[in-house]
Amino acid sequence: MSEFDPALAFDLAAHGPALAVGVLLSLFAFVPLFLAVVPVLRRVSDASMTKGMVGVGASFVILFVGVVVVHLLAPGALVAFVAGELIGFFIGWIGLAIAVLAKTD
């Protein structure tokens, strides 16, 4: 086994802001998906494949543009930013799952 390399350590002070921005951006990217699902849960409209795919596409574009911008402006923070995006997107999915499970008929 090799020794611990401090250069590979995650420094929260250095990477925390990128992580936080990634979480916030991914929660913002989850908004189009919520906008497609909430009217269906409220029974205001029927489910629409088009609206769902537009929501998925818009979320992907927001996430991808965020990755490109961070890669161009601060490439050293890219891994922390993408980790934040993943964490935030999972939080969004958990929130959506809770909303669907809490929906009573």
C-alpha cells in the first residue's frame, strides 16, 4: 500500500464554495422537472411526454452549461463542483419522491 498523499486530500476550505455552488445550481436545474410534474400531481393537467422531456432537456442544459463555465473559469474546482451537482440533484430527486409518496388520492 502507498502512503497518504496530502496533495490528493479534499480541502473543504478550498473546495467548499465550488461544492456549494454545484448544489445550488443543480437544485435550480431541477426546477424544470418540478414544473413538469407538479401539475400532474395536483391533477391540473394530464401527464405529457413532451413536457417531461422538455424538463429533462432543460435540466441537462443547465447542468452542462454550469460544468463548461466552471471548466473554463476554475478547472481546479471542477471535481468539487460536479460532486455538488450530483449531491444537489439527488436531493431534488428525493424531494420529488417524497412529494409523490405524500400525494394522497
